[in-house]
Amino acid sequence: MKFGIEFVPDVKFYELEYYVRLAEESGFEYTWITDHYNNRNVYSMLTILALGTKKIKLGPGVTNPYHISPALTASAIATINEISGGRAVLGIGAGDKVTFERIGISWEKPLTRIKEAVEVIRGLLSGKAVKYDGEIFKINGARLSFKAGEIPIYIGAQGPKMLQLAAEIGDGVLINASHPRDFDEARKSIEAGLQKANKSKEKFDVVAYASMSVDKNRDNARNAAKVVVAFIVAGSPETVLQRHGISNEAVNKVKEALNNAFTKGDWAGVGKAVTDEMLDCFSISGTPDDVVERINQLAKTGVTQVVAGSPIGPDKKKSIQLIGKEIIPKFK
Ligand code: F42
């Protein structure tokens, strides 16, 4: 089992560098940096991380093929690969509808756009001149002027078609989920995609990109995850909520609590609306032993990498060290 860690670049570069170096020292093999227009630029931050670390693999988790051209994505990730001495990984997904609306991007044909973007990026990273006449992207003999090196491409996916596409064209898939039920379901689409592309599953990285919260004290860990889980519940598709038996009534209570938090500052109300089932379904939260047990369950569904996503724990520094000391060694 490989371990990764997610960071949102909503902190100063030196703070992000501190946490990623701590994660590297704690045994994490990957760090994935989120990409939304309103946070600090993902590639600027990855440059700092590439210079400040020695072995951790690093990349966007995930960028998207809407707000910049795939040619720019190829150039940016190849630059990170050069600066980091060959440690870059590219995570790319359909992007986030809500943030796109703010910058006037319409979320059209995400599957087609991802497929074409990945094909263009792979062509450019191979060093050859790319001629591509796609439905969305038209490339007329573009070529990078420097060697990119080998860069794995992972696709962020939840829906069945995107999961299948990720297996067909990607080196891995980053799935925003924390529960074995979700991966049992995802496995069908992944296997269909691998079969269609005649690829072996041994080389394909199935990544549980999970909300995680670890602490020696179970209650502290689980309480720290409540706000993140509330957002996940509020944003989850109907199919996922039904899969976990979360009622519309319970979801509406969470949405209402979030609304009150934003309008009246009542964040305590959010904690009350998030149930234990929701925490179990949409996060990996608890003591190190609880987390090890869940990761073992995920491994049985074919997961090969677990990414510790927000909040990581009540105290980020202590939780990163705790994962390094009491969880990662159990899977070496
Ligand atoms: N999004 C961000 O913007 N920034 C991030 O930092 C970020 C991190 C991240 C990490 C892990 C992860 O798994 C996702 C992450 N995301 C992030 C979200 C990501 O960008 C996507 O929004 C997320 O993965 C949801 O995408 P999805 O896999 O569910 O695909 C969407 C588009 C979907 O609805 N898919 C469905 C499906 O079945 O896969 C339907 C697809 C569809 O629209 N089909 C149409 C059709 O007609 O079939 C259109 C067909 C066409 O040509 O596109």
C-alpha cells in the first residue's frame, strides 16, 4: 500500500513546504496539491515543494483541462519534473462546477475534454510534434522544446464513465471516497476500462483520495472531520448517498446547518447535523488502529494508494507524525 497526502494551497508557501517536508520525513510517497483558481497557483507551489524536498513524488491533485490549455499543462508538469529530478506526477480531473461558474467557464463534455487533453499531454510529453484534430482541442504540430521525462498521469474520477475512461487512458485513478462500498462499486468500471485498453491491473494505481482524521483520542479525531464530511455529504451525488443509506432528510439537515454556519456563524450546528454513519461513510477517522482497519478493508477492494486528505487530524503536525509512526509502517 502506498501513502499520499493532499494539501490545499490556501496557506503561505513556507507553511506548505513545512508540512510537505514533514510528510516526506514521515514516509509519505506522494503529495497531491489541489488546484482551484481562488487558491495559490498549483505550479508555483509545486516549484517550491520540488526544490524543498528530495524523494516525495508531487503533482496537482487535480488540475483540469478547462482553465488552461493542455499544452500549458504539459509544459508546467514537465518543468516540475525537471526541477524535482523526475518526481512529478500529473493528476487531472473534470474540474469543479461551482468554481468554474465564478470564472465563466461552462462545464461541457467533461469526458471528451479529459480524453483529448490526456492524449495531447501524453503526445507533448513524449517529445514529438503533436498534430491533433479533436472535437475540443486542435493542435497543429506543437512540440515541447525540452525533455519532459516519464510522468505518470492520474485521473480524478467518481462517475462510472470517468472511472472507466481513467482506467483506459490513465496510469492511475484518484477517487474521492473513503469507504469500501465505493471502491467495490468503482472496481466494475475500472475493470471494464482496463479490459477495453487491454491493460493489466498490476500497473494501475487505484487511489483512495480520502478525508482523513487521525488522533490517539477517537472523539477528537472524529469531531475534527465533521465540517469536511458535511461538505462532502452536501456535495455528494444521489447515487452515492443512496449507496450508503443516507436519507434525504439527514442530508437536508446538513445542508441547512451549513447554510446557518455561513449566514449566522453557527459552526457547532454543523457538527450536530453530521452523524456517525456519515463520518464512517465519507471519512477515515479515528485512532491509528481504526485507520489501519479501514485501510485493510480498502486494500481488499483493490485500493493501492491511500491519500490522507483534509483535515488529516485535529493537529495537522501531530497527525502527520502519528500516521508516519503508527500507520504507514504497518503496510511496509
Ligand atoms: N476538482 C478541482 O477542481 N480541483 C481539485 O483540486 C480537485 C481535486 C480532486 C481530487 C480527487 C478527485 O477524485 C477529484 C478532485 N476534484 C478536484 C474533482 C474533479 O475535478 C471532478 O469534478 C470529479 O472527479 C467529478 O468528476 P466525475 O468523475 O464524477 O465526472 C463527472 C464529469 C461526471 O459527471 N461523470 C459522469 C460519469 O458517469 O463519469 C457523467 C459524465 C458525463 O457528463 N457524460 C456526458 C455523457 O453524455 O455521457 C458527457 C459526455 C462527454 O463527452 O463528456
